[in-house]
Amino acid sequence: IRVIRRGDTIAGGLVILPKGQWFGGRAVSMAGIALVAVAPEHRAGGVGSTLMGQMLAELHANGTAISALWPATQVLYRRVGYENAGSLYDVSLPTATINLRDRELELRPTTDADAPTIEAAYSAWAAGTNGSVARSPVNWARIRMLDDRPTTGYVVTRAGRIEGYTYVIPEAVAAHRHDLRAHDVVALTSAAARRLLTFFADHRSIHKQVVWCGGTTDPLLML
């Protein structure tokens, strides 16, 4: 946590989350910046720019390669050198249209003992992407809790070895209607991907759509 003061008053602050980001099969050091705030009575006086500038100088001095954040406003961050990068998509797939019934692999609820293997599976998947976050404990806590609601985890296994997983939670979209939000979904093999899609299709009687964060070349959509 970093704060900036005027006299004895805290005028603003931010949080630095040390983590990484995958590029070219390597997790590059990355600082996630969160909770940037300036008190209303101290805004428009350069406090935010000074705070961000000193934070970036600190990251540079300690060898952190890149920094990323979700901007509530673009003016401040562009002023100190940030620019728009990457993309984020919500994929919505009607469950009734998933024409797969592949149960070759076992699917079961997660247990606490699965956590290290699930995290290793994510890292193996993320290493094949560009831009995925090398997750910190804070990120994993947010995967397992969405807006203070616990998600439900499932793993896909072959002979006891995890080949994929997902964390899901119902998401209200209208009166008496809930989509199934796959808050995290990873498949290391095509068989695991087919099993996860089959699992989503099995919700068709109560959830019209399954929704997850993906990209334009999401392998799940190719199946």
C-alpha cells in the first residue's frame, strides 16, 4: 500500500499487487495497480499524477517489467504513460445448442486438496497464451468468491489426473432467469474441453445460457 500526504493528511493512495503476466511462454513480472484514490478535496491538484509517477519510478527501480490496471478514468493514467491494451470478451452460449454428450472423462466437485493441482493446471494453460495473468493468492480468492458469493468448482480427471476444471455460479439476468456463469474455465486437452461443454449442456433445463470470459479464438468455441 502506498499513500501520499499533504502535511499530516492522507490525500490519496493505491495498492500494488505483485504478480506476473504470460508472454511467449514466460511469466513476466507485472504489478497490478488497484484502489487508486484521491480524496475529493485534494483532486485536480496533481496529487494523483504525483502518486502514480512515484509508484512507477519505484517499480522501474526494482526491475518490474510491466504494470496493468482497470481504469475508471483514462486521463490520469494516460498522463503518466499507460495506454489501452488487450481485450476482454464475454462469451454467451445457449446451453440448448451445445451438441456434445461426451462423458469419457470423470467430472467431480473440487476439494481443498485439489487447489495446488488446479493452480498448476491454470499455469500450464496460461503459458500457452499471451496476456493471461500469473495469478496471486488474491486472484485465486476472487476466482473462488464472486461478489462475496462462493463459486462451485468442478475438476475433469483422467485416471485421477486433472485435465481441466471450472468454477461456476448462477447469475441473475431477469426475473426468474439465471444464466450459468463459468467464472473460470480451463481445459488442457480436447477431451477435457468436450467434457466441460457437456457439463454446461447438462444445465439446459434451468440455465438458458452459459457465459464465460474468452477470446475470438477460444478453443471451446471450435468444439
